[in-house]
Amino acid sequence: MNARAGGGHVASHIDYRPGLLRLLDQTKLPAKTEFVDVRTWQAAVEAIATLKVRGAPAIGIVAAYGLALAAHELASRSVDDDAFSTAIELVAAGLVAARPTAVNLAWAVERSRRLARELLTSKTPHQDIAASLDSLARTIHEEDIAACHNIGRHGAGLFATPASILTHCNTGDLATGGYGTALGIVRELWASGKLARVFVDETRPVLQGARLTAWELQRDGIPYTLIADNMAASFMHRGEVTAVIVGADRIARNGDTANKIGTYGLAVLARAHHLPFIVAAPRSTFDLAVESGDEIVVEQRRPEEITTFAGVPCAPAGASAANPAFDVTPASLITSIVTDAGVLAPPFAVAIARLGVGTTAQAAR
């Protein structure tokens, strides 16, 4: 698959053919454009865990392809149905465990696992099951691209005049099947003449904003200004920011939202400066099994991401460091949630229930 992402560019960071998944290695950007070949589900887990691929929708897509890779390998070994079923369950659990916060990962894996179970029950040949999982993974990929375009259109409709948008982390092609969630809105604003500038938070500690969002915007010719995370309040105070738009990794039933660490602080700052704080996410990011943000498991990553910078120590040897990958923004600080089905407004518990969204993530945990 080499899916068109719109806006005059092609998103080719995830490419699949049976038995081979090729991923753009995001850890090497922007210095190098290198691809990694993934031939096993274990390699897919490693790519997800080490941030070679990241972004909630993107890792869901990669996980679906990873389960398909496992099915092809099992089919080539001519195992019996019981062994095939047991292995698929173990692979699904391993993929879901790669990053626990992003619900899209569990959602995509559960869709694939459920299909495999159904086909096994009907005594479908294993090679045909693998081919069906290929097809489902491609469908998940294509659905996400379409969802991002819808998010972009719905979100752009919130603005009548040229806006200066502050965003955090990376929510574009690289984080999705293509086009992006928060950056999908940015791209739609740019295409419709309603974008003045994007302020890009560098996004410590691994600089997804500086390395990835700036790279995407520069590639597409969209004007941006890179800022350190701790500069956001100053630019808001000076009246240079129109709105904050961020993505999401999991949205609870009440609208509480888990996203890249630093998002909560931006929401507090936006409220203090009377600015809209907008979350952009596909319906697959909602988890109705979670009542509130208090129940969301936040991934804890290696302290070395804090104590080193580009591999060079920047703290004393033996320094103690905390490194939560995400924080949770209370629904009370969110102005709007833009989905592929439309824009949700408070009270979010009511709006989410009416939207009829939800995932089977709980079953996958």
C-alpha cells in the first residue's frame, strides 16, 4: 500500500505486502530517511516499543499488519488449528503489550484476532486466514486515512478567519495511516486559506515536534515556528496563538484524554489565556470501557530518554529520572473533540454516548 494522504503529498511511511512490512524509521528523522523491513510480529513489537513507528493510529495499523505476518508464518508451518489459535492469542497479547496507553493498538489487534477466531471456527484454511488478515489490515489502514480527512474537514470548520495554531508532539502522516488528526486540521486550514502559522512544541523528551512535525510541515510548505515546550505560555500571553490543537491516545467515556506528556500543561495554559483547547482523534481512540482518566494506564518509559540527549549524557551519572510517556487532560479543560464523525462539545459524556463510539480494547487487555 502506498496511500495518498492528500495535500499534494504521498504518505508512504507504512507499506505492506504479504510477508513484508516496510516502515519509515522515525527515530532517524530528520537527519536520515531510512526504512526498516519487518518480517515477523516480534519485529513489529520492537518497532512499536522503540518508537520506530509511533502515534496511536499508526501503531494500531502496524499491529494489524503484525498479526497478519504471524498468520502467514504459522500457515507456512502447517500447524493444526489448536496450535494456530493458541499462537494467534499469544501474538495478539504481545502486540497489545508493546505500548499500553494507545487504545487504537488494542482496538486494531482485537478486530484482527476476532476475525481469525471466526475463520478458524468455520474451518478456513490457514493460508486463507492469513490472506483475510492481510485484507483487514489494509482496510484498517485505509479507514484511518479516510477518518483523518474527515477530522480535518470537521476541525477546519471551527475557524472562520486565519488562525495561528499551537500543536504538540506529532499528529500527522507519521502518527496515522496518512494525513493526520490535529495536523489533518492544520492541513485543511492551510488548503482553505485559513492558516496563518503553526507553533510547533519541540515535545520533550524525544522531540517528536522538533524532529517529526517540523519535518512534515517543512516538506509540505506549511509555515511553522518551532518553540521549546516552556515557551508556550509566553506566546499565548502575547496574543500570538489562536487555538491549541492536539491528538489523543485514549479518550475515556467522560471525555478525559490521554496524550503525549505536556498536553495537560497546555490545556491549563489555554484555559488561563481563554483559548480554545481542541482534541482531534478518530472514533477508534475512544474507550468506553474506561469511565475516566483515572483508569487510564500511563506508559512509563526508560529514564535514559531524560538523562541523555541524542545519546549524550546531560545529567549526572546515576541521576534518578521519571519518564511518563503521557498525561491525562480532564474533560473540563477541553473545548471540543473533533472526530471523523463530527465535532463533540461538552458535556462530553453525553456527546460520546450519542456518538455511539467505543472499542473492544477491554477484551484485548
